[in-house]
Amino acid sequence: MTRPQTIQRAPKDKGNPYRLINRHAMEDDRLTFEARGVLAYILVKPDDWKIQINDLRRAGSTGRDKVYRILNELIAFGYITREQQMQ
């Protein structure tokens, strides 16, 4: 199985307020429709934005377990990675 290439964001600023998303991710039949939507939501955030479970819950009007299921799906197919932050 071929892993998807790293998705790189196009520049976004006041003069270019749009984001481009690689079609590959949005057409990957291994992903549920929900996972594609969450990935699109994540990709349009600023580059320094960190995934916050509560933010995803609010944005999707959904529960914690569902958010984790979707994130684990994206991790399983190589679209995102989980990193532990040392405090």
C-alpha cells in the first residue's frame, strides 16, 4: 500500500484567503465521509493550529468518542500523526 504524500498547504493571507486541498485525500475510498470532512477542517486551519478535541466536538456537534474514532482513522491511513507534548 502506498502512503499518501505529505500534504502541503498553499499560502494563505488577506490577499489569498483560500486553501487548496489535494484531491487524493478527499477521494480516498478508505476514509469515511466524516473523516474526509474532519481532515478538510483541519487543513484549512492556520499552520500553527493544534488539534483540540473540544474544538472538533464543537465544530462537528459530536461526542468525544466519535472525534477520537475519526482521528484514529486518519492516523491509521497516514493523514495525521499523534505526538505527545511534554509539559
